[in-house]
Amino acid sequence: MAVPDNLRLMIAAIDRDKLLRFTQFYAKFHVWTNSRIWKGETAAQLETWKLLIKQITLVRRLSRLGKNVSYFQEAAQQLLVRKADQEDPIIRCAAIGHKLGLAGYLTYDAAVALHVLGLSRLKSLSLNRVQKRSSLWWAFSIACNITICLRSLKTLRLQAQIEKAADLAPQYQLISRKAKNLTVSGRSRKRNSYQLQVKLFALLCDMVIALAPLEISHPSDGIIGLCGMSSSIINVWISMEQGQPGLSNHHGLTS
């Protein structure tokens, strides 16, 4: 691919929320490293970075207001649509669960945003409970997305085994056109498999972030910052790959 095409795909892939998300987790990682390891900045400078994190978090929450309704609608539509004959029932259920998880996450996230704006005040105990439920729904959505990735990888491996067995059959050895089609399909399958594996790593990074408020795991702010930056970069890369012809479209993760 030419350099101008790469630049065009990169510009299209990096939207406002992806840029803000990367900046948010970079700031968190920066504060942790400068307060624990390098200690090269003053307390006032670190407070500026912490204020930046709070402001970006608020901006991203406000930009997500109302999106929970669209995810509820998408989940309902996907549930009501008649299942195709070749559709994997596990992927179908996980896709619906993914949409419902995002809808629940954004619903509780909107309640936190209204509290920060002062439109709907919550008590400290209630606010903590709402934030934990928000993270729980997000973790559920990520788990459904991980299920989709694992199931899709398994399907691709089964297709590879079937095509390998078919390639050994005499009828496929005699017809060069079919053999060529199998080769092209194999290349596309390898590329999709690699893309799914990279996306799976990004989802695991997001799972670390989602489980932190639930006190199931206790990662440091440095680990959370690294996970957030990694998943943000990977999501940009996936968006660029989806802009290329011939690649399947894998839904990204709202976070």
C-alpha cells in the first residue's frame, strides 16, 4: 500500500475519542512513573496531569451520553432477526450479550456523568456502587467479545483443516482454478486470524482496566496506563486494517 493511502487510513482511524482515550491513559502512566520511579517532576506538575485525566474522563463521558439507547436497540434488533442457517449460535448469543453489556455500562456511566455535572447528585456510597456496576457491565461486554474472538479463531482453524484435507483429494489436485481459490482464501484466513489474535490481546488489556474498580485484581496505575495505551493503539490499527479491501469487519470496543 502506498504511503498516502496509509496516511489517509490513519487519519480516518484516529477519531476524537481514540485520541482522548490514548491521552487519558498516557497521562495516568506518566503520573505513575514520575511519582514512583523517575520522580523528575514537581507535585504541582503532577497535579496538572491529574487534572488533565479528570477533564478528559469527563469529556469522554459526556460524549457517550445517549449511546446506551442505540446499543439497546441494536441488541433488540439482533435478537429479533431470524437466525441464518450457517450462523454460529454461540457467536450470535455473545454478540447480543456484547451489545447489552455496552448498553448497561453506558447507562451507569451516564449516571456518573450526571452526578459530576451536578444534575443528579448521588451519595458517596451510591456513587461507588454505580461505578462498580458500570465496570461490571463493561467486563461482561468484554467477556462476550473475547468469546466471539475465540470462537472465530476456532472456526478459522477448522476451515484450514477442512481445506487442507480437501486439497489432498484428487478432484482438487486436477483443477488448478479451485486450488488457486483455496490459496487466496488461505491468505485471507491467515490475515483475519492474525487480526483476531491482536484484537484478543487488546480485549485482555481492557479487561484488566475493567476489573480494577471491582477489586478483583489490584493493578497499579502504571499497568492500567500501559493496558489503556496498548488497546488504544491496537484499536487504531484494527480500524486501519478494516479500511483495506478484503478484510472482515470486526466490531470495536467502546471503552
